[in-house]
Amino acid sequence: MRLGKKCRDELYHENKDICLTESQRFYLQCTATLEKPTLSGIAQKLGIAKSSVSIAIDKLIRLGYIEKSKLEKDKRVSVLSLTELGNRAVFLDQEVHRLATQKIKKSILSEQEITQLSDIFKKDY
């Protein structure tokens, strides 16, 4: 998808401190959409093994995109939250989708296809 890459390159050029893979961006988006994200909750939502989620989230913690804290009521449960850097990365990713959608709207799609594309981008992970 060259259009998405072009939009991403434009936005990320001004935000060089944000450097993520596609899968890391996906984990950040998923974390942002859950009310109280946990490793188990993300694994369940994505339908993948908790161990895979744990490896990816640990790396995002080391990179400074996510923080992990214990629940006051149950110290056994760790809740994840986005840091300021993580929130910026999620915002930039949403902007990439918005810009790509705008560019596509102006070029090749019918109104019905534009509506379908917008619905896909809005779809919950």
C-alpha cells in the first residue's frame, strides 16, 4: 500500500522519535481500544497466544510506548497504559489512515466504496 506508506512517511518525518513496526503499531492500537488492557485481554481480543503478546508488549515497554502497573484491588493483575509517546504514535497512525482515506477519496473510489473504506478503518480491532 504505497499511499499509506507515503502518508506515514510524511507524518513520521516530523516525528523521528517514533519508529515502530506494523505489528507494534497494531499492538498499540489494540491497547488503546481496550478499557483496562491486560496481556490476557489483548491476547483474547487478537486471538493469539498470551506468550506472543507478552514478548511484543515487553518490547514496547522497553521502548517507552507502554507502561505496566498493578491494580490496587488485585496486585496479581497488571494493567497496561500508553505513555505520552504511545499516545502520539496512536494519534499519528490514525492520521495516516485519515490522510490515506482523503487521498483515495479524491482519486479512485465511488461514494459507496469510500463509505465502505471508512467503515473498515473505524472497525474495532
